[in-house]
Amino acid sequence: MATFTKTNGTTQPVFALDVANGSIAGTANVAAQGPVMLSGPKLDFFLLTANAALTNAGNVNGYLNNVFQAIQSGAGITGGGAGGTIAFYQAGATAGTINLAIYPSGAYTTATLVAAAQTANATGGLNIGIPTGNVSNAATFTSLVA
């Protein structure tokens, strides 16, 4: 295998991360620079199970959209919480399920998440709801890798 001798450069990531820390000295303490997390920030994972299948709930102003908007706006959180950003989701791997990955970590507990999601109950022309006991931290996503 061919190799070459580096004459410049550091361990500074090539990617744009969450912090703009500028260039670092080549002799800088690597541990002091913090972790490099190219996959993004820490996420919290939740599984919500609705009262009915979600096969007809994906239209623009439909039930799923309203659930997502409620969660991201913090609707239903006592004290007017800020909510969280849905990094990714999967709906319907099992009929009526919604798997979510939410940023920032700690933005929601299962109780506050279901309170936000319930503000969308019976919307979008569908009478679907998410009961209080139907939220857990056991999200399971279907892999796209064969």
C-alpha cells in the first residue's frame, strides 16, 4: 500500500459541526477538542401507538402532520415548553405506530410527548387518537439495508 508523509494538517474535522471553533493548533490537546459526532446530536427515541391504522393519515393537513406539528411546537406541554425537532420518523411499520427520533435529548418525557400528540386527536378528518399509555421509549425502525 502506498503511503505519503503528511506535511501539514490537524485532526480538525473537515465537516461543519455544531460549533464554529475555528482552526486548532496541530499540537492542541485532542481530548480538549471534544467528540466528533458526524451522525449528529444525541436523539431520544419514542414509539407512539394510535387507536387506528395510519394508512390514510399522511395528507398535508392530515393527522400525522398535525401530530408532528404539535410535537415540534410543544403544544400541550404544561408551562409552554419549547418542544423538540423530529430528526426522523417512521409510520406504519406496524399498523398505527409512529416511531420518532427527537432532538434535543431531554426535550420530552413519555408523558409530555403524549400530551403534545393528543392535541392532534380527531384532526385531518380522521378520528384517531393516541391514548396516554401508548407512548414508550421503545422505538423500532425498519432497516432499509437488505
